Amino acid sequence: MLEERLSALPPAQTEIAEIIKDPNNVLQDNANLQSAQFRRGILLTKAKAETYRKDFVSAKHSLEEALKLDDKSYKIMQDLASAYAQISMDTSAELVIYESRKYAITNYRNVTERTETSNVYPAWRNLSFLLYLSEDYPNTIEAFKTTLSFDKAVNGFDSINADFIRKYQDLAEKCSINKNCANNQEGLIDELRTRKIFYDINITHDMIENELKDPFFDIEHDKFYKCNK
């Protein structure tokens, strides 16, 4: 289905379509992609496609390149953190888990520790669970407290997951006292997958169209990329 949609694109978009299909295409060598904003839009469109098909390693690479072009964007930082978090849950290699969690935590903290984005609820929520999985219980407890302090109307607090958050806040408090506690990490990872806690896509269709100059401005990205699932 994806091939059919790409072949139906206007000629001016065909070359860009080839870039989207090929994650390894070297963007900087293309004469049509000299604008940093334009290149950023392509990279974020590609990252969104890769996220939809759950290719989080490729999405991570795309987001890292996009962040180099816009290192102040908290939305890109947050999406990058989520990609790292997904990678950490999709592997059994201990070093990959450790490194991926570390970079996910760093990028979420880059959002939560900035004054202008210190009230971004999903970043705090996701950071809390990663700290728990890393068994950093004192910081986990503080992060959960901050998460639960947000107001739904102002910060978009996710009331559906409130009891879920409180459950692991309570476990963190117990584990901070008893180092041999049953922290239920495997069960938590399963729940995080089911609830799609790290499946965040902040780079929306409207944002790419209006701010990032994606050449696919006349295509509904959500439907377009779901064709390739």
C-alpha cells in the first residue's frame, strides 16, 4: 500500500518520497535539502514513520539528526527520549538496556529541568518510570510526586493512569527502605507497553506542516504511514 501511495505523488515530491523510504539516504548530499528547516522537517517526518512501524532504532537516529538542527526543541528531545525508552524495553542485552535508559533519562531531564518546559507532564511521567526501572528510588519518589501534582486542565494530567502511577510510587517508597523488595520490573514493562506510556509522538502533522516545512504538507501523515505497518 505504501508503494502505491508513493507512486501516486506529484513529480515534485517523488525525490523526497525516495528519501522517506530509505532511512540510510544521506540527506545533506541532496541539492533540494539545503535549508536546515526543510531537512529537519524531512527527518522528523521520517522519524514519525519509523515510530509508527515500531522501528525505534531508526527513529532514534532520525531524531538525533533533527536535534542537531534544532537543539532547543523540547518536543524533539522528548520524542528522542521516548525512542530510547522503547529500545530499552525491546532488548534483553543488559548493556543496551542500561545505555538506552541512561540516554532516555538524560533527554527527559533536558525537558523537565528547563524553566520553560518544567511543567511538561508526559516528560515527568515517563522520567518517573525510567528512574524506577533504574532502581533510583529516591529520585523516583520525587519525580512521581511532581507527576501527580499536575493539573489535568493546565498540564494535561493523565487521570486514566493515575492509579497506575500511585501504585509504583508506593512500591518505590517500599523499595527505598527495603533493598530486597519485589519491584515487579517485568510486570511494569508489560504494563508500560500495554498503556503505551513511551509511545509519544509530539511531532504532529500540524507542527510539521506549519513549522517544519515538510514537503508532504498535503498528506495526512497518520493515515499515510499506517499503510506501512
